[in-house]
Amino acid sequence: MPDPEKPMAAEPAADEPTAAESSSPKTERVDRRGIAAAAALFAACAGLVVYGVLDTNETPERHVPTASVTYEVTGDGTADLTYQARDESGKAVTVRGAELPWRKTVRVPLGKPPVVTVALDAKGGRASCQLAVRGVHVQTATAYGTYGRATCQGELPSPEPTESAAESAE
């Protein structure tokens, strides 16, 4: 029987921690969302670095200075035409059986000669080519007869050398 003069010790409630439990360190939950976000950011950065190292595009596209050139071929019937257009390698464009009159304005790299050639077929006839650089007439030529040929050609200044091109030339 309990002594009425002694105060009774209160028993802890079931949801309250005991003294032994309250003195132990609390375990905290780790926020995994922050870790996942950091891992995704690291993976993206690593991917960009790897792409930059492995990118083997050794010939980056560069701006080639050009000039406006207008080719015009007048006459009747058809003709095969070849002309210089924007192609740094200097390759020409050929149009087989072009209906005359024909006109084309293109960009030609500086330093490449703008040229248009006219080749008549077995039917012959007459066709004239005209060449204008930056809107200024440069040359006219005329093809006559069976398989007649004419060429109009001009000059474009060479582009100014870039610093890297000047250094490699030394």
C-alpha cells in the first residue's frame, strides 16, 4: 500500500519521452530532394564538358565575305549555263536547258572570279550574257551559231586577310 505522506511519482504518459529517450540524440531525416537536384546539376555540367572535349568539328563554319553578282542571259530558246555562286570551294553551278531569257543574282565569295558561260546546242541561235557586280555592268558577250559559246567574267577583290591567316602565312 502506498504511503499517503509520500508523494506519488507520476508515471510518464505513453506519448511523452522518458528521461532515457530524451537524452539520446535525435535522428534527423535527410532531405533527398536536395541531393537529387545537386546530382542532376552535376550530371548536366559533366555532360557539357564531355561534349566540348569530344566535339571533333575541326572546321567551324566561318563567315565568308561576298559580293552581289547578277548574271543575265538573253536570247530565244534554251541554252546550258554555268555560273559561279556562293561556294567557297570555287565549284560552279550548271543549269541544263535553261529557258531564255534567264537572270540570276547570287553572292560570290570575294577573291573568286564571277563568271557565266553560255553554251548553245545543235539548234544554234544567238544568246548574250551580261555580268554586273554590285549593280555595276562589267561585261557582255554573245554566242552565235551551232554549239556557240560565250563567257562573261569579272573580278572581285580578295578579302582582307584575318589576323589568324596573316600569322599562318608568316
